[in-house]
Amino acid sequence: MAQNTREKIIQVAETLIMETGKTDVTLADIAGQLGMTHAALYKHFHNKQALWEAVAKAWFNREVLQGITIDTHLPQREQLHQWLWTFVNAKKTAYNTNPQMFALNTRYVDNNPRALRSVLTSAYAEINQIMGYDPATYDQAEAVLAVFAIFTLPNFKDTWNDDDYQERFERQWALITKGV
């Protein structure tokens, strides 16, 4: 029951952001939509930061990570290349098509290193699986993804629609190919 309520809170928060076009939806707004008190939200999220991180993480998993499919018949390196290219393009598409949720993700996740690492854990796990890296640690996967930061971190978003986007990606890929 508590998990269902938590998921419903996340859903309502995202819906309100999309409806209003703003990321400054209040906890009172969310509680009102759910027919609960503002204080009742704190049973599920210890503060506003935790709620917005959960909303951003759910959106990121759904809009970016879950949309990535790769050809598992390819050699490992090609699978990784395909996964990374799809990943950076999914982030770019999210920026271009859903500015409200991208802004929320930026504000509460991308600007908070611990939250960002938590959100990216699923991505690290995917890289580990593709490459056969040790599943007990994400060190190698984290290093691989860090190389592509200019294609995923919001500080670089103004370059994502540049004509040389794919060329720049391929240059980064060429830098790490021998090390993966």
C-alpha cells in the first residue's frame, strides 16, 4: 500500500509539472490533488528534495533508460557503442521534447552528485552487463559514462543540437575503444 501511494505521489507531481509547465509545483499542490494533507507526504518522502529526486528518477528511467534497446548479437564493444549512442540521444531528445521534466531533472538530480549517481546506477548496471564487468562495482561503467559527460550533463545542452554532434561522439568513442 505504501509503495502504491509513493508511486501515485510521483505520478501526480509529474502530471502537475506537465500541466503547469513549471517545476515549482508545491507539496500542497500535490497533496491537494491526492486528497491528503501536506504533512502526509512526509510519510513517503522525508523532504521536498527526496520527492523531486524520486520524480526525476522515475522520469529518467522511463524516458531515457527504458527506451534503449541494442542488438545483443553484436560484439561487446559494438553493443556498448550502440547503447551509449542511444543513451546520449535519448537524453538529447528529452531535453528537446520535455523541457519541464528536463529542468526538474537538472535542478534536483544533475546538480546533486549523490542523486545523479543514484539515478545512473541502472545505466552503470547496463554497461556492466554488456561488457561483463564486475557486477559488484560500478567503477568501470562510471568511468565509461563519464567520458560522455558532454553529451549528458545539462551544462553542455546548448551543444547537443550542433551539426557536429555525432562526429564529436565518435571522437570520444575512439578515445576509449581500446580501453573497454
